[in-house]
Amino acid sequence: MTKEEILDVVESQKKYFASGKTLPVAWRKAYLKKLKRVLNDNRQKIADALRADLGKSASESYMCETGLTLSELTYQIRHIGKFTKKQRVPTPVAQWISRSYRYPSPYGTVLIMSPWNYPVLLSLEPLLEAVAAGNTVVLKPSAYSPATSALLAELLASVFPPEYVATVQGGREENAELLDIPFDYIFFTGSKSVGRIVYEKAATRLTPVTLELGGKSPCIVDETAKITLAAKRIVFGKYLNCGQTCVAPDYILCHESVKEKLVSEITKQITAQFGEHPLTNEAYGKMVSRKHFDRVRALIDPEKVVWGGESDEETLKIAPTVMDGVTYDDAVMGEEIFGPVLPILTYRDLDEVIRTVNGGESPLALYFFSSDKRNIEKVLAEARFGGGCVNDVVIHLATSNLPFGGFGASGIGGYHGKFGFDTFTHYKAIVDKKTIIDLPMRYQPYRKFYDKLVRFFLK
């Protein structure tokens, strides 16, 4: 789209929102149901697009993208009636006689900028929550997943008129043009570097934002952990989508007493889950681009590789790789990996681990494998991170009953389920004062008796 075309879309959406058409609950629910039907009818097309962009298998595409999106649609359709009702809250005696409540109102026209690594889920989940909350939406999917972005534009156009939901395709130029347009809310998922630009642009207009970013998410394994099960779950979460998952375990901090056993079990699990030759496994994904392939491959130190390390330039695949003997000075520890490379470091003292995690930028996720309840409580209470799991990885993002979001440098705000509806909703604080009586204490001229009453009520 040209800048003029983008401006026309945004202006048409602002007029559409101002008309009040998006406000009736039945209207929102009807469109969400239509979107659900379209996604169900096009599951194969979605799987084909995800395979083209990221090499995902049909099973992984449904489990991690289409299925989770459908689940969130079901949740919003089921609960939207309750979410849109005004919420009564207690009224202090000093405000007698009145009713107090929070009145949910949509922001207006929302910009959603989504990433390439889960292009269906991370585009449609915030979009459907914004629609459920009563907003109009401009979606800007990533240029790095062109097949999926084009399909999303096609499917959304079959569900929504462009004045309600529209897709703007393109790259950096379109991103810049969108960020120069005043929106009522901006929802961004992606890298910290681009997130800073989005935040700066939003700040010039005081536009509220949600930023879903990333970081080096640690996976801590203590001496009481069930190592075989821990290895199985870590391998699943680390190499899912070829490591291109914002909440993937970025590195392992393992108690030195169980390190050898953990490394052994992880290498066994890689073979069990991906086969002896993962590069030929059709269900194993690929790097999204040559640039990303080269960046991740450059992080691998061959001298520290204990499993994997192979790659295929033609298919852009990098084998599940494990590096042992890693230090914080290694290149692989200098940035978020976002690929199938798993560095393993050791520790002796849990306090040391917590200091290390808290000493850097707060990660998006943290995972702790342990059977010690005191250790678990200690880590959850003292470490600073967005969200995570105990004795598992990544699954905390797969529930509509928990918010998903970052903390500090890993993001601002959260979504999923009711939290997603709330993200795209402004709650007006209302006091409905009755007219049958009017207490005189607040009015001048002030009197000592009235002062006593005020002090009685306000203490």
C-alpha cells in the first residue's frame, strides 16, 4: 500500500468506529464466529503457508498456531457477554447514596504489528481480542513470513470489511508509515530494537502500547530435579519451531552435580524426538531467512558442541545443537539466540543463579526444574521475569486463564483471555450519584459539625 492508501484505511476505520457499529456484543460475536469458521475451513492452507515460511509440520502448525487461535476464539465467544458488562464495585459511605462501577469501552482504532516466528497465532490472537473488545484493527504482519502474511490478508478480507479489520503488507517502509499515523492503541510483538522505535513513536502522541519482546530466558535445573523428564520437556520447548520461539529456554543453568546426567539425557532426547539425522526430518523446521541462518550459525563454537552443530545452507536448517562448557564470555551468551542452539552452564549456589538472572535484563520467561518446594518458592519470589513454568517449559502461554507478557526489558503489558480483552479496553470509572438526597458537608460555608462528619467518614 502507498501512504495515501494506508491513511484512507485508517480514516475509514475511525469513521466506522465512530458510527458505533462495533459496540453491540452480538455484532462482535457474529464476526468472531465467522472468523472461527474461516480458520477451520482453511486449516490446510494455513499449514501449507507455515511450511513454506518456516518449514513447520502440519502437526506443529495446528498445535502451536491454528489450534491455539481457535481455542482463544472459543474463549472470547463464550465470555464476551460477561466481559462487556459494567462491573460494580463497593462505594464508600462518604458517597452515599450512589453506585460505583467500571464501564468497559474500546479504545478505537488499534494497530497490531506481528512477528514472523508464529505469524498466525501472534497476529490473530491479539486481533480477535481487540475485536472482542469492540475496536477496529489494522494488522501489519511480518514481511519475513510472506506466504502466511498473504494468506492472513486473504482470510481476514473474507471475514471483515476493510473499515473494520484491514491488513497492510510490506516491510520497513510500511512499518514507518503506520507509526507516523495516530492510532488509539498499538500492540507490538517483536524484537527489542524495533520495540524501542515503536515505543518512541507512540510516546510522541501519548498512545498506549503493549510491547511483547523477548530476552535470554533461563532454564534452571537443580540437584533435586527429575532429570530424564526435565530433558524430555526442555528438548521439546527449545527446538520447537527450530528454536525460533520468544519463550524458548535460551540457556540452561544446571547444578554442577547433575550436569553430566542432564547433558546425556538431553542428547538422548534429541535423537528420540528428531531422529539420528534431524536435518532430513521433514517435521523439523528451518530458519526463516538466510540472514537469520547465518547469525545463529555464527554463535556455535565447534569446540564446545557435544551434539549437533550441522547445518544445510540450501534448506536453511540447523540441527538441534548442544554446547557444554559455556561461559558468559561466549558469543552464544551475548544475545538472545532465537535458534536451535542450547548452551549449558553450571552453578553451585541457587542464590548465585538468582543474582545472575536479576543482574541482567529481565527475561520474558524463566523455567525451574526442581522437586524442592523451598527452592521453587525462592526462585518464584526473588527472580525477576515475565512468566514461566515449574518443571516444564513454554506451556504457560497456552492458556486463556493466565496473562502472557514480559517484565522490564522483555515487554510491557500482557494478553490472553480476559487479560487480552482488558488490554484493548479502557475502563471508565463511574459514580452514579442519586438525587433523592444531597449531603451538605462538602459545600461552603464550612461548619465545625460538618468537619466532624467529614472526619468521621474519611479516616
